[in-house]
Amino acid sequence: MKAGQFGRAGGAGKELKGACVMFGEPMANHTSLGIGGRAEIFARPSDAEALMRLLEYASGMPVFLIGGGTNLLVPDGDIRALVISTQDMKGIKTDVPAGGTVISVAAGEPLKKVLAFCMQNGLSGLEPLAGIPGSIGGAVAGNAGANGLQIGAAVRSALVVDFSGGGTAKTISRENLGFRYRGSSAGGLITNVELALEKGESQEIKKLMIKNFDMKKKTQPLASRSAGCVFKNPEGKNSAGRLIEEAGLKGVRVGDIEVSRMHANFFINTGKGTAADFAGLMDKVRGEVLRRYGVALEPEIKMFLGEKCL
């Protein structure tokens, strides 16, 4: 069935305005790890309206949400669900020409493109996030952070489509988004974000972004296939990476998934690694850190559990 139609494989299908729909799509093509089985239905709506039409047509099906696929572990087997990707939700709108500092960003825009826009237009506030991959929608849903900044601090509001009653769109203020360490309580799929920034000098913004990005390049395996940090940092002074490194686990592997030798909280797909390999290495690392230090590491990476994931 061609893109733009919706239906089960072999079914009559329905025309669906504003969305590309595919069947049996390999999820490995949509994750930074290069891991994931085939999705029964994979759809890329272009906006909130198209998303709500998708939810109406797919009523009763499990729904699996993805943003940029950079902090995500997808299972190896077939995924009997409607997988919705935000990658076609694009656009940055602003009142910058009038001297304003609020920008409206569609969820599928890459975070690096948003940062480039801020640099070009002299908008400050996101510089510490330089080098974080993925989409703005996923970054906000997961309250991505680096160098002391979590992106939730810059969010003014978000347009969220919740899945109750076939999907309804509502604007939620920052105060009601429930931001927490590496998470939020958006309650659905973020389709658009408003960011409140400050005026700044483009060259100074650029310098700070380059500085932060260069620091990441020196300490993180950005060129390798990974999903970013695997575990959340536990409370206290010890980071997850430091605990894993001190436990002597750098370079340890299960199958083709290896604990990075550059940063121990990154797991690298060195070849044909699978989700089972990745999960097995997580269990091995978590068990050793718990045995040695009594610290139970919690996953930061999102894992598909049959419902939703960003």
C-alpha cells in the first residue's frame, strides 16, 4: 500500500491527509543504535491534526511514539503496534524580527537545527545543550540536559495530543508539564513547543556552543552508534559513568554491544548488536555496580513496553 494510505496490510486502506504511512517498516532505520524489529504500521504525521486522524483510524491499537530515536531501545521482534514518528513535524516560527525572544518549534525539528537558529538570530539560553542529538519534541519530553541546564527551564508551553477519546490537542504550560530529572508528565505526544529565550550576541552564543560541543566530543563517543547515556546519574556525587568505570566495566560486552571505552555510561553497537544484547549488558552492568557499591542504577534510555515511548 502506498504512502498516504492507512490500513492493515492486505486491507482496503483509507486515504489519510497529512501523513506518510508504511507497513513492515524496520525500526532499525529509525534509531541511533541501528536496532529494532519491523513495525506493523509506521506513520509520520505532519502536524497535530494528522496525528489525531491517525489515532481515530487506529482506535484500539497499541501506540508507540518516537522522536529522533536517539535515546531509545526497540525490541528485535515484530512490533504489533502503530508506531508514530514526529520526524515530519517541521517548522520554526518566531517574532524575532520584531525583537521578540519566544520561538515556536515543531516537535520533529532536530535540536541541533534549533540551536543553529538561535545562534543566527541572537537568542541565548540553550547553549549548554550543544551536541545533544535528537528532536526538540523528544528533548522536551525527556527533559534533556547538560552542563547544568535542563531544557524544561526554557519551555514556555507545549502543544500535546493525548490519546484519550481518540486524541485531543491541548496547550500545556511549563508549570503543568511536570518536568523532572530526565522526564516530564506531558501525558501524550508533544507536537509543538514554545521556548522563551533571551537576547544575546550571535558570536558569543556561537563561542559557547562550540565550547560545549568540543567538550562532548572529547568525552563522549559521538561518532559511534549509541543511544546516549544508558543510566540516570544516582543521587549524590557519583555519576553513573564513574561507577561503571570504577567497577572495571569499560570494554565489557554482550554480543556486539560494548561499554564505551571513552565514556562508560554509553553502550556502543559495534556491529550487528541486538536489543537482547543491549538489555543483557544493562543487566550485567547494573548487577555489578549494585554488588560493588550498593547503588541500583535506573535506566535513562527509553525502552518500548507496548504503549508509548519518546
